[in-house]
Amino acid sequence: MITAHADVVGSLLRPQELLKAQGQLAAGTLSASHFKEIEDRAVNEAVALQESVGLEVVTDGEMRRQSFQSQMTAAVSGFGEFTLDAFLWGDWYDERGVHRKRRPAKLGVVSKLVRRRYLSVDEFRYLQAKTRRIAKITLPSPGLWVNLWSPRRSRKAYPTLDAYLADIVAILREEVKELVRSGATYIQLDAPHYGLLLDAKTRLFYERQGWSLEKWLTLGVELDNAVIDVFPGVTFGIHL
């Protein structure tokens, strides 16, 4: 008999009520407490949807995030100025063709990274309380954060990419420790940059940051392993 495993890998579409509320919160026309009620409801609906189709593993749909990566910048200081475009640059395709968004010119960590709170522990604890299924939480792969390092702008804080990514790994490893302590048994690392290395233009950006393709495919994987190593009983998935 062949058995299949299925669970949600990326974000679920945010409901219109939540999208509207995000705009109202940013504009100061909605209180934080009211916004959280709407956000919680969106998570509850995401959980109910996954359970209704029989999934044994459920996520919160990443309803609380601007981007699948953004919990890092929300929880850690030192990244400098950025907008949502920091996570959305590149070529995007839909039924109308290709849409090109340039990488913001002023991206670059400007001071030593300081974790002000955990990235996703609260997300996990809420999800865990809402389901009897396996609750999965997602974290960004360390290598993704090359995007917010600059050889020029980051020189004073982190003279080398290696030093910067070492601090990223430390933050993510502490996050995994707390998630596991809180009961997490399934953690996903989001690492779409490995696939992007196949594209010549994107690969050129990554290599201009200081690492060759070979180094991205060796040391980059070592950084992922440093985050997830030595946690018996925990399943780790990689989203490529």
C-alpha cells in the first residue's frame, strides 16, 4: 500500500478582513487589541480549513506575517531602514506576464543584531492551543538574510558576510531551542534561495555579496544544519 503525506508548505491567502485591518492598523484607525481579534480569527479559520480536508499537520497560514521572512525583522533590531519590498524584489509572473521589482538600493544591516523577542514562539503557542493535530511552525533559512547585508553599508557592524550570518544562525538556533521547549515537533526552514541560484541574474547578486556558488551550496547548507542540529524527536522540513 502506498501512503502519502501532505501539509501546507507556504502561506495561505490572507482574508480580505485581515488585509483591510492591516491597513487600518498602519493608519492608526484600528486599535491593537481589535486587530489581534481579527488576526486570531484568521488563524482559527486557517486551522479549521486544514483540519476539514484531513491534514494531520497544520500551520497558522502565516497570517501574522507581512512576508514569510518578516518575523525576523519584526523581532530583531539592527537591520536599518526597509519596506516590504525588501522581501519582494525580483521577477514575478502571473497571467498578465512578468513583473519586475528592483531590490531597494539602501538595504543593509547597520548595527549589531539584537533579539528583542522570539520570532515565532508566540505564533506556535497560539497554534498549538487551537489544534490536536501536529502544529508546524516555519522559520527562514539563515542564507536568505544575505539580502539584508551590504558590503558597503554594513561594514561597521559586520565587516564580513560570514560574521553577519553567524549572528543570524545564533538567533535562529535559540529560536529553535525555545520552540522545542514549548513543544514543537515539526519545524520548517524556508530556503527558496537555493532554487534561485539556478537563475543567472539572481546567482550574480548572491555571488557579488561575497560567496561563490560552490560556497552557497556547501557553507550555506552547513548554516542550515547548525540551526537544526541535535534536536532529537523533532522533524525538520526544508522548503525549497
